[in-house]
Amino acid sequence: MANSIATASESFGERLKSWPERIKSFYNDVRTEMRKVTAPSWKDVQATTTVVIITVFLFGLFFFIIDGVLQRVVNAMFSYFGHH
């Protein structure tokens, strides 16, 4: 049991000692990846915004129609089973 506590504290100590190097490595990786990032052009932003707006309206219309159909079906069922 004493050995397991000693090895656990050693691994924690090693992790604590390697912390600054791990942070530095992470920071360097982030800088390397951020150099690869490019901002979209204004034309790309306009195109994707247009696609999103059209898609939102199409889904809205779709769900409006489905909601109306389901509402009629449920009302028909209530009126049918309500009279029997």
C-alpha cells in the first residue's frame, strides 16, 4: 500500500514538473494551427448567409405544412372518437 501511494505521488510530481513544458507545447500547437486559419471572403460570407436564410425559410414552410396536416388529423380523430 505504501508503494502504491509513493508511485501515485511520483506520477503526480512528474506531471507537475512537466506542466510548463506541456503548456508551452500546447501554445506552440495552437499558434501553428492558427497560422493555417483563413477568414472567408465577403463573397463567401454572402453566399453562405443566403443559403442559411433560404434553408431556414424552407424548413419553416415545411414544418408549417406538417403542423397543419397533423392538426387536421388530430382534430378529425377527436371529432370521430368524440361522437362514438
